[in-house]
Amino acid sequence: MNIRGTIDTITGMVGSVTDFGLKLIVALVVVDVIYPGTTGTVANLGAIAGQFGDHGMAGLIALFLFATLYKK
């Protein structure tokens, strides 16, 4: 097995885990909306968004960079 194949395999695994995590977060948000207060996911996401906002322009730049890197 060559290095390129190994990197492609690891990249695929990381992508699969990331996709699973995002789908799990969406499912937990839906559960939290239907049954308020059961998972606390909405409150936690609100707290994370608030932390980005509390840091002003630096927080917005960090959020933009995170979103840009995630799209790749």
C-alpha cells in the first residue's frame, strides 16, 4: 500500500465520522425541539454561537474560517 492510498483512506474515514456527527447533531436538535430540555443541544449550540459573538470581529473571522475549511 502506498502513502497516497493511506491518506485517501484516512481522509475518507474522517469524512464519514464528520458526516455521522453532523447527522447526529441534527437528530438531537430535532429531538430537543419536539421534547424541550431533553438533550440540551439547542442551548449548547446557542452558547457556542454566543461565544463567537462575544469575541467581536475575531470571533466572526474564526467562524468564517471554520466554515470555509469545512466546505473543502
